[in-house]
Amino acid sequence: MKLRSEIIHFIAEALAEQVVETGLIETDYSQEELIEKIQRVITEDLLVEDRLNDEVREILSKHSEQLDKSHANYSEMFRMVKNRLVRERGLIL
């Protein structure tokens, strides 16, 4: 995950404060509950990319022999496979 939990909490806290103060949302949640829900959504979203990266590494490791034989650039192949999976799954990273 690219962000530490403290940063995620700070972002969630600021966002919760802004959306309530500006009237963008009405909620029955307490401020802390809203912050926790926003943190959870941010964290889950960030984990999507982490899981995708793990999946790409696994795919490439299964084909490592072919990659070695073809002298393929690992970074380039990683990017290509990841982009393909993102497109196929309609992910937004």
C-alpha cells in the first residue's frame, strides 16, 4: 500500500469534515464512524492495486523461463500485463 495508515486517517478525517460542513452529505453516522468508513474505502481501493501487482508477479513468475529465453525486460512486461488486466477488469487505479 502506498499510503501509511496515519495519512489515510488524516485524509479521511479532512474529507469527512468537508462533506458534512458543506452539506454534500447528510448522515446519521457519528463523525468517527464516518471517518472509519471513509478510511475503509480508501484502504480497500489501495489494496486493489496491491493485489493486482501480486497477481502480475505471479503470472510473470509462471512464465519466467520464457521471459529469460526471450530476454524480455521484466519492468516492461510487468507494465504490459498490469495494463492488460486493468483494461480487462475495468479497474481505475
